[in-house]
Amino acid sequence: MKEKGFSLLELMIALGVAAIIATFAIPAYRTHVMKAHRLDAASALLRAVQFVETARLAQSAELDASPTLDAGLDRVPANGAAIYNVSVLPESPTNGGYAVEAVPVTDGAMHDDACGVFVIDATGLRWNRPPAATTPLDAAQSASCWAGRS
């Protein structure tokens, strides 16, 4: 009676093919996830700007403080483990009244991302900077980050 099944050689070939596929699929998947996180951060900043603009319109003229973001607007994503923390920065000579930034969580998935911190100010200027720096990335790289291509 002849036994049916796989030989060791057939099994090794199948494992080799699976390893080759995984070699290309895993980095492509990680790149896709990073792009999705960047777009989530950009989207969250736009929602936060809308909230800040609405709150500033509702404030009386003598109030000069920047509004604080409601729960859900202060992190990306709103549910689950935070990947970015979103905050409103006070007025400076260049930001037109306020700026909103999304900073990658220190031990999160985007902590070493090339796009770093996403920032948008009251004038509509969008830019990125490394987490530990104040100088922005170049305009082309920031545009690429905001489009999710970087």
C-alpha cells in the first residue's frame, strides 16, 4: 500500500516560496500602514483646525487663550492605541494666531518616521519637522508627507 503525502523536498520548496513572498510582502505592507497613519494625522489636524476656528469664533474678544481640543480630537486615532498626540500651540509672530501639531507617540509605530511632526497653522501653512527639532523639513518633503507619499 502506497502512502500519500508530501515529501520533505516538496515541503522545503513550498516553505522557500512562502519565504520569498514574505520578503516582499511584509515591507510593502509596512509602507502602506505608515502612509495610512500619515494621512490619518493630516486628517486629524484638519478636523482640529475646524474645531479651533469654530471655538475662536464663539469666544468673546477679550479671551486670548487657545482652546483645548476635545477628547477624540487630541489623538490619532481617536480610539485604540494613540499613534500621534494632537495639540494646539499658542500664537506666535508667524503662525497667524495658532498652530495645531500632531506629534508621534514616543514608543508608537511612527516614532522614527521621516515625516516626524505634522503642523498646520492659522494661515493654512502645512509643514513637518523632526520630533526633536524646531526647523521644518524642506517644502517638497513636507508636501510629500501631507499627501501620504513619503
